[in-house]
Amino acid sequence: MTHSELVVDLRGRPIDTLGDFWDALVRPCGLPAWFGRNLDAWADTIVARGVSETVDSHDTLTVHVDRRGLFTGNRPEARALAAVFDGQRNRLIVHTPDR
């Protein structure tokens, strides 16, 4: 059995809000027009599955983002988003950008 990973690299893309994050994921994750654009909908997509054929066709999902905008400091919405990722089947990796 082969392992397949969907890697979504959003580094370099400005993400200041959760709305920006959802916008950035639409194409690479194959999110449908009816995607709820909230944390519950995202949990359904990456944990329960059954929302996106693209995500469902991979064993794991890894999303890379820069530590800026939404992901700076200790913003509650970024913490809530990170909590949806389980760290194994789906991962959010926050990178410190080069200066």
C-alpha cells in the first residue's frame, strides 16, 4: 500500500484572516462551492472527510504557512484553527519567513 500526501504550500501568500485562509485552500484542496468556510466545516473536511474528493484521495494533508498575519502572536482564531489539525493525518506547519 502506498502512502499519499497532499501538500499545500501557502508560504508567501498574505493570510490575515480565516477568510483569507479559506480562499487560499479552495483550489489546492478542491473545496466545493458549498464549503462552510468555518472551523466545523474544515474539521469535517480533514477529520471526518467526505467534503473534498481531493483531500479524501490522500492519506495525509500538510498545510504550510508563514508566521505572519493570522499566524503571528497568539491570535485566538489561529489557535482554534491549529487545534483542528491532529498533527498526524493532517498537519499545519507554521514557518518563520526569511528576512
